Amino acid sequence: MPEFRLIQISDTHLARRSPTLTANFHRVSEHIDAKRPDLVINTGDLAFDGPSNPDDLEFAKTLHDALPVACRHLPGNHDIGDNPTEVGPPPAEPVSEQHLQKFLELFGEDRWHFDAAGWCFIGLNSQLLNTSLPSEAEQFDWLAAQLARAQSRPVAVFLHKPLFLNSPDDPELFTSSIRYVPIAARKRLIEMLRSVDLRLVACGHIHQRRDYTPGRIRHIWSPSAAFTVPDSKQEIIALKEVGLVEYRFQPDSFEVFHVRAPGQIDVDVSALIGAGSKGY
């Protein structure tokens, strides 16, 4: 395959009771139908509140199954719960094996790998990190095996949460697990990734579009496909808008296109009933 075309969506936050967010998802689906990429990846928060309302995950599954091309999924904090944190208050709904199993029953996998266009693609469950659950250790062992088989091929990693704000050495103030991969697990993960030719880290979660390259690795934050968060609830880090990201991978290179599906609207999360009760 000389070229591999991929669309990343994230933070779709689907629920039957939120027709405005469903409408944004339909606009994204129509755009995907027009573009017909080889694959779609949703980097988490498929549901609005999966841990408390399992029907949200089931509704998200139905809509993703209706996409016109194949889709791979990764869980976010609104799907299976959030990581324990070293900084700030504990999560309202922590990750549990029970929540993870519900996700696996519906979507089949919470991590994955595949090869295309000379690249090795790896999807990680960032929500397991720092939990000490058996599934966290299993994922680290699995990741070690995938990195060993990558050999000299370029690697792209997808996960829900950003690895960090600006660098692996961000001060403690910026290491809350609510926003970023927990610091202890992050150190281990980054050390493992140094063994391969990592070119891309793609995530979501922050609901802001960002594209930056600290060192030689390009970091892409996909915006939410569903809604934006007002400045009164979240500081401005990058661009607050809804949208998606398109990629074209070729052997030893890739291109990134920052896109907004026709008809998508910037829904303010403050307008959604009860939406402010959890982290994004």
C-alpha cells in the first residue's frame, strides 16, 4: 500500500439525550463518507458518560458501526473512568476492570496495532496508566512486544490523553492525570518508545486543536467532534473548535490536514445539561 489515508476523530461524547452532539457526529460521518479514508480512529470519549450510563456507550457503538468505512476505537475517561492522579482531586469516576469489560464487550479491543504504508500503528488505552490494575501490566507487556516487532519502521502512537503539555519535563503543576498521562507511567512509556523510530503521537481529550513538534516527534491533539469548553472552565492552550484530523501516510513520511466537517457547529459544553460535572 503506497499511501494510507486515515481520519482521526475524538471526544464524540454521544448520548441519546444529546441530539446536538449527535448532529455533529452525523456531519462528521457525512464528511467521512465523502472522503472515504482507509480507516477512521476515534481516540476516546466515544460516549458522554459511559461509566454512569452504559446506554451512552451502546448508543455510541450503534453510530460508529454505521460509519461508511472501518473504525478502530480507544477508550477515554468518559468511557471507562479516569486515572488516579498525583496532583489535584481524585477522579469522580475512577477506571475499573468492570467499566473496561463493558467497553471490550461492545468494541472488542481497547488497544491495537496494525501495519500500513511501511508504518507501524499502535493504539494504547491511556486510561489504564497509573491504575495498578492487572490490565495495566498486561498492556505494558503487550506494548513491549509490539515495539520489538516494529524494528526500523516509523511508528505512530494513538491514545486518548496527551503525554504532556509541552515536554516530558513539565513541572509538577502540569502533571495532573486529569489532563495528561500520569507522570510515573509517562516516564516508563516514553522510555519504552525511545527504542523505536517514533514519528507521531496523536491524542484527543483536551478539546483543543494543537499541532506541535517538541524535538523530532510530532504531537497532534485532535479537537472534539462534539463540543468546545468555555474559557471560564478551561484555559486556552491552542485552538478551541470542533473538527477532526486527516492524515496521509507514505513510506517514511506523512502529512496532516486540520479539518472541520461541513455543518459542524461549536457547541458550548455549558449549554448541555449536567455536562460540567466531570473532567473532559
